Amino acid sequence: MNAASLQNRIENVDRSVTRLLAKHSLTLLRISVGIVFVWFGALKFFPGMSPAEPLIRQSITFLPMDLFLPFLAAMEVFIGICYIVGGRMQRLGVILMLGQMAGAMSPLVLRPDLIWSQFPFVWTLEGQYVFKDIVLISVALVIGATVRGGGLIASPVMLKESLKRGTQEFKALIIGK
């Protein structure tokens, strides 16, 4: 096998993997974030089970915890279900999640002493827990961008060529038929 043949095989494998990722990765992202929200939310129904509970109790001191924690638990489980079910429920899940994330990141403002060991570079463990929510916010934005049927295209060149040839081939490219 010569170098050109090996390079051609590698390119073919790379294209196949890229098409596979474009076809399934958004679904996997949506379902996995749904599972995380169902799981983390469910833990909040049981006092002392959620590792986030102490941070919540110390940060949101202006709300009655006996009402707020079950509400937050139900909201997070519902957000997770919205993502897992998909379809039209995704839009509601995205909206609710962005609101929930504002609350989840509120300790940055309400209790920075719990978030920073040395401002602005050294997080506490709780701070890392809060800060990683920017990834979940990005997930919500990506999923929100696809709610109306958008998706990932494996090859921009294929998209451009398909658009030149017409709508039927574009549909075939997206659907995979």
C-alpha cells in the first residue's frame, strides 16, 4: 500500500466518522443533558442527597427552602424530560434551562466568598461546580439553534454543491436518503 492509497483510506474513514457524528451527536447531546438534569433534579427531592444543596441553602437565603428545593427539583426534572422527549418539548426545556442557569450561577453574585478561594483565578470546589454551568448554557444554545429542524452538516462543500443543484438533493442530504 502506497502513501496515496493510505491517505485516501484515512480520508474515507474520516468522512464516514464525520457523517456519523453529524447525524447523531446532537441527539446524544440532548439526551445526555436531559439525563443529567433528571438525575440532579431528582436528588434535590431528598434532603441532604444533592451535593449542591448546601450551596443553594447558603446562597438563596431569601426563599423558604422547604418550598424552593422541591420546586427546583421538579423544574430540573421537567427540564430533563423536555430534553429527553425532544420535539416541541425541546424549546420549553431550553427556555426553562436558561432561566434555571441564571439561578444556578447566582452564587457568583450572591455569595462570591463561597465561589472564589482567590479572586479572580482560584475557584473553590463549589465555584468550579457553578462555573462549569457555562458549558450547560452552551448546550442549551446549540440545542435551541436546532429546535426548528436545523442540524449539523458533515461537509460544507456538500452543502454548497447541494444548494446549487436544488432543494430535492438538499433534502436527501439532510435526511440521508
